[in-house]
Amino acid sequence: MGGDRIGMRKCLLGFLVLTLAMLLLGCEHKKDEFAIYTNDDRNDVYSQIIEDNFSDFDVRYENRPTAQLLLERGKGLITYDVLAESVIQADENIHWYPHYVSTVVIAVDRALTSEKISSWQELFHSSETIGMSKSYMDFGYLISAMAYGVEQGEMTYSLAPKMTYDAVEFDLASKAVVEHLAQRQSAKTLVLDSVDQPILVLMDYEAIELIRSGRKLHITIPEEGTLSFRRGLLIKGDTELPSSIVGKVQAAGLRTEDSSGEHYPSEREYARAVFPEDFEEIEQNIIRSREYLNRTILRTHRYTTATGRDHSISALAGMALFVLWTGSAINRSMKRDISVSFFVIGFCLVGWLFVRFIKWQVATDTLANRYLWYSYYIFLLTIPSFFFWISISINKNKDKKMFPAWFKGMLGVYSLLLLFVYTNDLHQFVFAFDKNSDFWTKDYKYMWGYWIVFSSFASTTLASVVTLCIKCWKSTIRVRIFLPVTVILFLAVYMYSYVNHIPIVFYGDMVLTSCLFILAFGETAIQTNLLPLNTKYSKLFDNSSLDMQILSNDGAVHFQSHDAEKIPELLTKNIIEGTKPLMIKYKEGMLLRANSIIGGVIVWRENVRELFDLRQKISRSVYLIEHTNSMLSHRSKISAEREAVRARTLLNQQLHQEVGDQLERLDLLAKELQQLEENGRLAEYELTLAEINLTTVYIKRRCNFIFYVEQNQMSANALVTYISELLEYAQPLGIKSASALGVAGTINTRSGILLYDFCFSVLSFLSREEQVSDLMMNFRIIDEKYRLLFISETDFATYQPSKELIEQISDCQAMLLSKNLDELHSLQIEIPLQKEDGLC
């Protein structure tokens, strides 16, 4: 047991070391200290200007509102004043350089629509399709500007009269705008991440770039007002900016606070645009923009976590739930190996969710994030393995080793598969993606290696369920397997949907959902008693009529039945310290037994007086039964011997009755043969010997017919064989025969005996004639009758059948006919067919 525990600890430690090693190796990212991040993924003019003026730096896109995190990783950040303000207040080493002004405007494409839009009110009531940015950062600014216009125009409640909002009017307006956009999304009059629509809500510099590309856009500053934001560069340290940046910004046509370029609206119109004084509401909208988009507008995360806060809360709540369930499952388990398996499964559930929690805190484009993602497969392979071991361990006697060699070998194979996943960056046989892409977490493909890994844990899960079904099907609780199997089927459908990127599943939290399915499977298996429980001792003892107790190792009574007597303290000590199992005499006719259990001893008393009396009665009954059986056996043996003598007597009587005359004739022929031998009459000796042989063959076969009588039917082939045999033995008597025997199938036994006796009678008659010519014999079925015909030159006029043969002919309703055929003579017998005859 100790070796198994040490081996399990080494296995878990190995997993932890491997995970930490991958995390440490993945903490670095190429050129992070030379990176300037931007929240705009469209490679805009300003980002290009910054990249051109800082040749040693990379401008990278990162769609995250957490400016501090980006600045910790890189050198600078291209952003708006909303985020810059909070950063420079928190860190004096970070400097803010605003370079141009960006205003949220409405742009109408005159080539696509003739509708005139001059206010947010007209925009909201327009039936034309609106295009907006899908970037979380940009969307937050656009929503804030639209909310400002709604608040100023007092349109909040007309947009969403059925909704209840917070007391803060700006927050109320923001949610009203989001609800309106959600309605447009449902009506398909809102398109995100596209600039091909008739009406666009975007930043003014973006509209100017579209005009320069050939679009006929009319830019409108809404009458209710809008928001302007300063955009520039946050930079760490004392890095000096080139003075040429300001000129390049103006030359690029970007609007500054001092000047505006071509195609921009007039300064009079820009007077309706204001810079926000308090950035807190704007920053909250930016933070909530992910939730607005995913949950309310796109509706991809309506039932799943959509924000970083949601991810964190769900992870912490899930880990707490899994810890509590693991402790409960271990406490309820009866077998140690199942308890260890539950511990490992619970550890994996908590570990999986913890890794997922850490992954959400790590930037997407780092190697650490990718290896945290690879670490999911530690748990995907480990959890099914131990569920399989649990299904194997049910109803199984305790082994000497907790985990056998084959199970350790299976874990070894899974370790190799994990290594295969962890080295995916080298070969990409599991996942294929661009490691340097910012969107590698979405733009990847499953390769053949993934399907090997997937089939491994899928087959192990299937084997667990099948094993559980097989074991339960042999018991009376087989109906209970339905609920756990249903959970696994739902998990299989979920995994299939996730792998195939079905939106309602793919946009959810795969880790948390999978863990909940696994917990549901384990709990349903426990609740349906498919797994042995350790929680019903109280009910057992309350309802038991046995005198039993459970004692802890210190002698305290934890459970006892109502009829249990208190055990003396000295005896209790002997029980605790004694060798188990233990059996001692307690009182007259009473035995006290004890056996070890985990954490204590179970003690019970047995009243053996009744058992002893019953044993005496059973012994007496066994003796009487054996004696009676011996007498019956002896009697049966005597009866069998008597029956055998009787059967032999009856058989002899029947034989004498059937062939008695032939036996007497055989005695006469034997005496005649002896006299001929003594007188030297060899020719007559040979004939007599042949006649003896013929008679002997007849007697032998005639005895066989006795056994056919009981069957009522006999084989016609056997009858033909017996008749042919008589003809063969008649040849030494000078009877040369030619036969035509064309009957097959079955024949009535009495008819067969008559035909055989008639044949022998004719041959015996011919053997006594002085001159015997050739004999022709024909056996056929004609007109529903058996016909046995003999044709010879010998005259059958003197043939006289025996008395017994005449009785047989009468019983079978047969006819004996003789005819003269010129120089030949015929003798035949005809027997009617019986209903049961099966002849052909």
C-alpha cells in the first residue's frame, strides 16, 4: 500500500513539474520590450506614422482595455485619452503625448441611400442597415458617444420603455443604445466589422480614409451632440518623440485641436462634439463592451461567461464546488482505491479550472498562454483514466496492489500523448496555426495527432461507461445506469459540437462545462448507488436486528443497533488490540466477533445456541437420510437384478416362441450331420451343413426382429439386406437365385417379419427337393401391396406353409398365390400397405 501511495505522489508531482516547466519556458515573448501596442487592428495611418518614426519598435495589435498590462509588457501604447488619463495618474514614469482628435460621427453613403441623417434620433428610426466596428475598444467609444447623444436628447425611455436601468442616466442611456442595436441585429439591419453599409457609425478619421478611397460619404455631427477623444502615444521612460511626428500627423490629414484637414465637417458643426470631462463612465463602457457585444447584441454568450470578471467568478466558484464535491465523494466512498481515484479526479477538476483561470490572466500572444492551453490535455486524459479504474474496481475484491501494472502502463501511454501535445510547436501535428499571429487561439485547425489524442480519452470514457453498464446489467439496479449514461451522451454531443465550432457551444466555456458534466456523471453514479457508498450506516444500524457496534480505534462507540449490549471496558481493549478477525466466547451460547474496518473495528454478537441445536438436528437428519439412502440403494440393486433375470426369462420365452421350431430342427440337423460324418457320406454332409448354416442365419436375424416389434416400424433396406443374406446362404444348397429387390424407406414390422419368414419357408422347401433349378425372386410394391414373388421350374404345388406362417398371413390380411407358367411355376405373397408405411 505504501509503495502505491508513493507512486501516485510521484505521478502527481511529475505532472506539476512538467506544467511549471512549460510555464517558465513560455513566459518570454519575442521583442516584448521593443513593442508599442495599439488597440486599433486596421493598421491606421497614425500607427504607421509611429512605426516609421520608431524603427526599433514593433507596433502590435492587442484588443484589451487594460493599458497598464500592455505597458508592463511593452514600451508604449497607442490609445485614447480615456485610458491614458488613469495610467499617467498611477505612474509618473509614463508620459502621454496626444497628437490628434477623433470624433464619433455618422457617415451616410450617398451612392447607396438617399436618406438624410442629421441626428441620433433619425439614425435610430432609420430602416437602412448600419455598419459599426466590432473591436471591443472602438465599440466602447462608439456606444459612449451614442449614449451621450441619447442622454442629451432625452430619448432614453422612448428607445427601451420596458427595461429597468440603474439610476445613473449615462449608464441608462448606454444600455438603451445597446438594446436598440440588439434589436437591429435581430432584424439584420446592423452589420459589425464592415464598412460597406449605407450608414456607418465610426470615427471621423476613419470616414475620411474611406472618402479618400472613393466612397461618397456625407459626414454628420449629430444634432444632439457626440464625443471627441484625443488619440496619441503613451510611452515609458524619458524617450523623446521626434518633432516631425506632429507635422506628419497633419500631413496625413488627421484632425488636430488646432487644424482640420480636407473633407472634415466645419468647425461650427464640430462645436456639437465635446470632450468628456469624467472618463469613468466611458472607461466602464469600454470594459463592458465585450459583454455588450457578446451577450446582448451578438447573443453568443447569453448563457456563458462573457467578461473577464465573469470568467474569474465562474472559475473560483467552480473550484470551490469541485473541492467540496471531491471531499464529499471521498467521504462517501467505501473502497480505498475508489477514494484515491476520486481524489485524483477532483484534483484534476480543480487543476483544470485553475489553469483555465491563469490562462485568462496571461496575454494571448505569449507562449505561456499557449502552453496553458496545451495543459488542458493533462486533465482530459487523466480524468477518464481514473473513471475507468473506478468502473473496473466496482464489485471487485481488494487487490494486493492498488493500481495494477496495466493501469500504470495506460498512464504511461497517456504521458507520451501529453508530450506529443506539448511539443506541438515543433511539429504542429496536433494543432496547425501561425504561432506569431495574434489570433492563433481562433485560427487553428485540428490535425491527425489531435484525433489520436481525442480518440484516446473518448475511447477510455466509452470503456468506462460500457464496463459500468455490463456490471450493472447483471444486478437488480441496472435501470439506474440510464441517468449516468444520459450525462455522458450529453457530454459527447457537447464535445462534438465544440470540435465542429457550433456557435452556441463554441463560444461557451468548454473547460467549466466539461468539468460540470464530469461532476454530474460522478454524482449521478453515486446517487444511483452504482458506486459503493459509505453513508448509510445510521439507517443500517437503526433498522438492524443484529447485535452490532462500530468502535473507533480509541474504543469510542460511533454506531450501535438498538439491541446492542455494552461491552466491558477490558474486553473492548482486548478487541481493539487483538488480531483480526477475532472470535471469542462471550457468554453461554454466545460468540463475540470483531473485524477491522478503516478507522476502527466492527463488533457483533451471535447467539449460537440455536445454531448448535439446529446443527444437531441437521446431523441426525443427515444420518437418517444416509441410512435410508443405503437401504433404498440396496433394494434398488436387488430389484434391478431381479428385473434382469425376469427380462432374460421373458426374452428366452419369446425366442422359443418365435424360433422354437427352427431350434428343434437345428438339433435334428446337427444329429443328422454327425451320422453323415460317421458314415462318410460327404456329399450329403455338405448339403446338411449348408442347411444348418441357412437355418442359423435365419434364427440370428429372426432374433433381431424382436427388437423391431417395439418400434412398430423397421427399415425396408434392412429387410432387403436380410433376404439377400438368405439367398446367399441358400446357394450351397444348389439354389441359384436372381433377385430384384426394389423397396426402400420404412415398413410395418409385422409385414417385414411375414415377408422374411415366407422367404425362409420357400428356400427351406426348395432345399428339400431332389433337383433344384434356378430361382428368380422379385420384391415390389404393386397396387398398394407388398408383393414377394418366386419363379422356378420346381412345382410349388406341394409347398405347404407352417401353422405359424398361416397365422401370420391371416393377421396381416395377406394372400398366398401360386401359378403354373407353362414350364415355370410361381409362388407369391401379397400384403396390403399400412397407413404408417413410408415406402418409395
